[in-house]
Amino acid sequence: METLIAHPKNEEQATALKAVMKVLKIDFETEESPYNPEFVAKIKRGQEQIKAGKGIKIAIEDLWK
């Protein structure tokens, strides 16, 4: 049998997936993220800022100057 890994985007999706699996009598496990939610939010904010062009590029040669 195969293993499926789902990545719900919010609590509503997670709840719906759990309900469907319970009705179908599918065994499942839940696992909390090992990362601090505040840290994850900071990283995501930084990624969004880079996509918006708010980052600064530094050439490798200039890293230690």
C-alpha cells in the first residue's frame, strides 16, 4: 500500500481531511511542525519581500569586504 502526505493550507482543510479519513476508516497520524510558528512567519515574510524586489544582492566576492 502507498503512503499519502497531505499539506492542508489551513485548519479548515485539516479538519475536513481528518473527517473524511475517519468516515472511510483510514488510519492516519498527525504531526506538529518542529518549528516555532513565529520563526516560520518571519521566514515567509522575508521570502515575500524578496519576491517583491525588496532584497539586496551581494556578490560572493564582496561578502567579506
